Amino acid sequence: MQSYVNHATTQKPKLFEGEKWLVLTGLLGFLLAAICGVWVLANGGEVSPGGDVSKAFSFDAALGAFILSTAAIAPLSGLKARSRALFRRVYIGLALYSYGAETIQNFRGVNPRFVDSDSFFDQTVGNVFTFVALFLVLFYLYLGVQFFRSRAYKLRPGMALGVRYAMIAVTVSFAAGIWISMNQGRFIGADGNIIWLHGLGFHALQAVPIVAWLVERSRAKASSLIHITGITYLLGLIAIGWQTLNGHALMEWSLLPLAASICFILSIAAGVAALRKVLLSGSRPNSGNRNSAARF
């Protein structure tokens, strides 16, 4: 099998290429989070009777990061132009509704996901939000499947491998989100908090592809670093999920939190090793033409 970097000798798609509107949609999330953050600092988070602007702050920032990460990897999916355009338009629409429902409703004093109001408007917003969340999951799974096909692997093998691990972690996060909905809240058992599993799984979209990107830019054949990063990240999520399912807090001295910490430390160590290889190789891709510019 040829090395990952040898595949990159021809013209390859770049990160974020053609995804201007997805990028702007992601940045909108950070703008809304900043507005919510200023409000929380000035007035506190809670808004009577059931809103909490601090939750809108964290939601908007998290969704913004998620959309930006999606904009980065979408050009590498191997989707044809029409299919990719459809995904982009639908996902932008779903994201805009999510921003609006989460932000506006919390400012109005209503929890948009667990509506405790007899208002027809509030109930409708909440019900639609449920379906929007479902479509966010389904369309993302459609995107994720593309990276397990040969077309995406041939475009940029190292990145495809990294995104595959990330997509498995994202699926775990989506499952945790469904768990929160069915549980009618993030807390379970005495001290369990599902939100940790939900949030950390999405961060795999940044953690693992970044290592894959570093491996691509180095001259070393270091695909094993991508595997180490992805596998340890997933094992860390499994440990967190198991601890949460048992109803215990993550910040306690017990086997599962310790195992999760070790896994994430190993994942970070693999990333540091990949960065070191890039620095030692002069940040250029390993290809037959050493004069070719490094690509994003």
C-alpha cells in the first residue's frame, strides 16, 4: 500500500474549500455566544421562568465550532458538487433554526428543549427543535458515511482515516444527545452528567483530524499516530460513558475516570509527536516533488 503522503502528489481538495457559507454560519455561532456571554456577565444567566442565557452561550459556541469543523472536512468527503450543495444548504438552515430557538427562547425565559409552558408558540418551537435535532443527526451521518468510502480515501487518505475515527466519536455524541432527551435532562443517577460524553465526542472533530493533517504535512510515515489518537480518544469516551451510566461523577478517584484520563493523555501525546515530526521535517509534505507547496 502506498504511504498516505504519496497519495498527495496530485491536486487534492483543501480544507474549507468552497465552504464560505458554512464558515460564516459557524462564525455566527461565536458571535451569538459572545452576545450571550456579555449578557450573562452583566445580568446573570437565569431568565424567569425557565430560561438560562448561559446555556444559550455554551450551545451557540459549541454549534459554531461544530459547523466550522464540518466546513473544514466537507471538501474531503468525495461528495459530488450537487450533493455537497444540498448538504450545505440543509445544514445551514438547520443550524440557523437551532441558533434562533436556543438563543431567543432562553432570552424569553423558556427552555427550548424541555418546554414547561402552555404557550402554543413555545410548544411549537420546542417540537420543531426536536425534529431539527433529528435531521442534524441524520444529515451528518450521511456526510460521515462518505469518509468510509474509497472515493474520500483516495482524495486524502490520512485525513479520511482521521475523520473516520472522528465520525465514530460524533456518533457517540449524537447517541448521548438522544440519551439526554430520553432522560429529560443531563443528570443521571447520583452524580452522573451525560453532557460530558455529549460534548467531548464532538471535540474529536478537531482533535483527530488535526493529527491527521499534521501527519500529512510531515515527511515521516506516521499513520500509526492517527490510529493511536483515534483509538485512545474512543476508549476515553467509552470510559466516560461507562462511568456516567453508573451514575458517578467524572471528577472522582476511581478506575474509569483514571482510565479516561490516561487515554486522552495518550491521544494528546500522539498529537504532540505528530507536531514534532512536522517541525523536524520543515512543515513540508513527503512527496516526490519537494518543491511543491504544502496544502491545507
